[in-house]
Amino acid sequence: MRKKIVAGNWKMNTLPAEGVELAKGVARGKGEVCDCVNFIVCPPFTHLSSVIESLKGTGVAVGAQDCATEVKGAYTGEVSAQMIAALGCEYVILGHSERRQYYGETSETLNKKMERAFENNLKPIYCVGENLEEREAERHFDVVKAQIEEVVFNLSEEQFAKLVIAYEPVWAIGTGKTATAEQAEEIHAFIREVLRSKFGAAADDCAILYGGSCKPSNAGEIFSKPNVDGGLIGGAALKADDFLAIGKAF
Ligand code: PGA
């Protein structure tokens, strides 16, 4: 049985005290959701420490939204994987489309970040997905395949076993426009096939999350598909009730 995961990507939202309140709200309501659902929250760097503290013993895991390509040293403004891990983070989001689009992250960058993450026992949530132009040109399968081959295929079997993948079509992120459950299933099944060509049966254990305007009203249908193992949630992760309701959609 694959893990069911509902992960919240808070992006550059919430002030530290608000973040702690939001995290506590998730922890408080978690008892009403099936134990089978693994909740992860990914706050900004500035409140990782206080959120981790407030979630101790609740079973809600914490992830960072990014990490540096380098180990340590003269890289002003960067936050290393080792720093994140030292706080008690379990996960790190890598390759989010906003990082690829606004900060020029490439497969080369992401290969380094993956290495840093694994060196520090962080489990990466690796994001893939096509933009609108690529979808309209029916190139989405090729784009996603390349994003996986260029990065995930460099992992060892042991590393791959710790990886979570998030498929997030860029045209659905923050736009209110969700992929249909059928579109999600089609590409999730494709991703699993690509993974199987490299990692064999281990591909069946890899959680593949859907992301892009996922909310309580559409999560149930999307999560009912056999190759969708949960969601990476942006906007709807900023309200504890909505985030929890997405967990209940399983
Ligand atoms: P959204 O963001 O749910 O607000 O569309 C998802 C994401 O970018 O991870």
C-alpha cells in the first residue's frame, strides 16, 4: 500500500505567529481524519523552527520549500539542507514550478539540491509539470518525462525509496483551473510507467501527488484515481479547515 499524503505548500504566506496557529489548527483537527493520511506542512524558512516545536508529538510532519545547491559557505541568503535537517524537518520541496520559472532552476540545479537533501536525510518532494503552452502543444508527456529522467533517474534505489513526486500542471497552479481527475490519472499513470522503466517494482511504492487548485470540493474525485496518492496544496493549505477537509476526501 502506498502512502497517502496531503502536503501544504504555504509559499511566501503567513507571519511566524500565524504559521504556528495554522499548524496547531491542523494538528487539532487531524483526529477527525483517517490515520492513513500523512499530513505535511511546508512553512517559510523563518518559521520552520517554531512550527516544528508546535507540532511535536502530533504526527504532522514538516518540510521546507527549498534548499541550497551547496553544502555551506559564502552563499549569501541561502539556506542549506543541513540547517533545515538540524531543525527537525523531514521533507523538502524541490523543483517547484515557481522556482523553475522565477529563479531559473534547471535539472542541473535540482540534481545538486537532491544530493544535498539526501546527504541530510531529508525526503524530497520533487515537483514536475508542464505549462499551458506545452499542454496545448500536447508536449506534456515529453516535458514531464524529461524532468524525471534528468533528475530522478540519477538517484540510487535507496534514495528513490524515500522520494515523493508531485505532478503540478503549471496552468492549474493558483488559477482555480484544476486538471480533471481523468487528466491527472492519465499523467500519473504515465509517470509511474516512466519510473518503472528505471526502478522496476519500486515504482509501485512511490507516492505521486497531484497539485494545482486542489480544494475540498475537487479532492475526492481526484484522489479516487488509482495512481493519485494525495495532493500538494497551495492556497487551500492556508486554512486549517480546508486543508483537513482535503485529507478527509480520501
Ligand atoms: P495551489 O498551489 O493549490 O494554490 O494551486 C499548489 C502548488 O503550487 O503547490
